[in-house]
Amino acid sequence: MNVRIPIVMILAASMNPDTFSTEEYSIARLQRGEMDALGSVMSRYQHRLYRFLHRLLQDPIAADDVFQQTWLRVIEKIGRFDASRRFDSWLFSVARNLAIDYLRLRRSSSLDAPDDSGIAPIERLESAGQSQLERMLEFERGIVLAAAVAKLPVIHREVLTLRFEEDMKLEEIAVVAGIPISTVKSRLGRALESLRGRLELK
């Protein structure tokens, strides 16, 4: 399905009185089938969501496509959203699943599959402390860091983006990624170690 959400809906959100409504009210309206509330919800999350997808997919066209698919899926599934949950965790989980589907279709391989060396990327590196990335972010912000992150496997870019750009807690990342907290910690540690190694080679 190649339906696209008009950009006008996004732009109109800034002039729509619903923009100033509470998040819960806008989501409740959307759940009742009031599609004019979509602009308000989109305006609240569009930049964060697109940034997350761009980090995962490393392709602006693909990120745009999956961004559109995410909002279409939100429209389809919003009636099942549990209002006791955080909406952003649910939204990012929807986007993440679509992004993973996109990558698997394009690459025809599992993200955890062994690479040319015969080792799965997630198993290659040892754990490292979270504080290492925090120190590097203070020192290496900008182009060098962004380029290093872009070269990491998608499962590592995902946890780094959610933790340090979206400022999500480990429990929230676990919900978005659909994995146990112990796996979040493991992936985050390996991602930090890999990133440190790449930056040390610069």
C-alpha cells in the first residue's frame, strides 16, 4: 500500500487548536476515530520519530517511507492502544517493528545472523560501562561521532539512539525493542564498546 500522509496535516498542526490540548486528550480523540486529532499527535512526535528511523535505516528515503507507514499503522491500531502505557514507547515500538521488517526485506538476512567472519555482530564485543559513551558524547559530539554511530549494526544504533537521544530508560527501551532488560543492557554495553573502538581508530 503506497498511501502517504499529506504534509499539510503535519504543517496544519501548528495552527490547529488541538496542538495545545493535552497528549492524553488528543490520543483519546484519535481512539474515538476523530482523525483531525492526528495532526496534534504527529506534531508532538514527528521529529523524534523521524530521527529514530533515520538512525536505524541510514537512508532518508527509507526513513520517510517507514515514517509514513508508522502513522498509517498507528491509525489502524490506535483502538488497541492501552492508555495506561506510555504512548511514545508504543509509537516507537510500532516504528521499530516496521523498520526491522524493512531491513529484513531489503537485506534478506537476520540482524543477528553471523557476518562474513562467521560471528554475529551482537556477540563480537565485550560489555562496557554506560559512562564511557557519556564521556565520549561530551568530547566527540558532531560529525565524527555521528559517522561512527552510522557504521554500527542496527541493533546497536537502536539502543544508543533510544538511550541517549530519546533519553529512554532501560525498561522503556525493552518495551520498544521487545526484548528483556538484560538484553538491552548487553546490547548497550556492546554498542558502547564498539563505538569506543571506532572512535579510538580516528
